[in-house]
Amino acid sequence: MSQPDVSQVERIKEQMRRDWSGGAAAWRKWNPQFMVMSRAATEAIIQTAHITAGMQVLDLASGTGEPALSLAEAVGSHGHVTATDLVPEMLMVTEEYAR
């Protein structure tokens, strides 16, 4: 099986950015409800991964910040969580809630 060419991968990533960027406003609007609905899954992640104070955690595809923000609470002031996402507009919501 051949590897996709770089330009094809970049086109797919750009399309994904456009799609998710267009929905960022809706994610911002519904984020409080989403955080409540996903709380059990976040707790399962924290318990299963044995997240404790002082740890460093990487959250890939963070979206609007859950579970990154809950992970930040779990690692406390001596820990660190890095939230990443392909779509800057989604991370802007994460930054708002982090403040």
C-alpha cells in the first residue's frame, strides 16, 4: 500500500480545519453542557491513567478543553497540561475557560 502524498494530506488537514472552525461557535455555546455530559468519561480517564498531582499531561485534539481543564485540576499547581488542537478557534474556547 502506498503512502498518501504530502499535498493530499495537507488538503485533508485544511478541510478538517475549515469544517471544525465553522463549528467553533456552536461548541462554545454548548460547552458547559458538554462538560457536564462528559464528566464521567473524564473521571474514567483520570482514574485509569492514574493522573495525580504534579504530573505532566498531553491532551491531543483538545477541542474546547475537556478533558484538559479537568486534567489541569487533577495535576494541580505543580503539574502541567498541554492542550493541543488542529483548530485554533477551538483552543480559544479552552483558553477562555482556563482563565
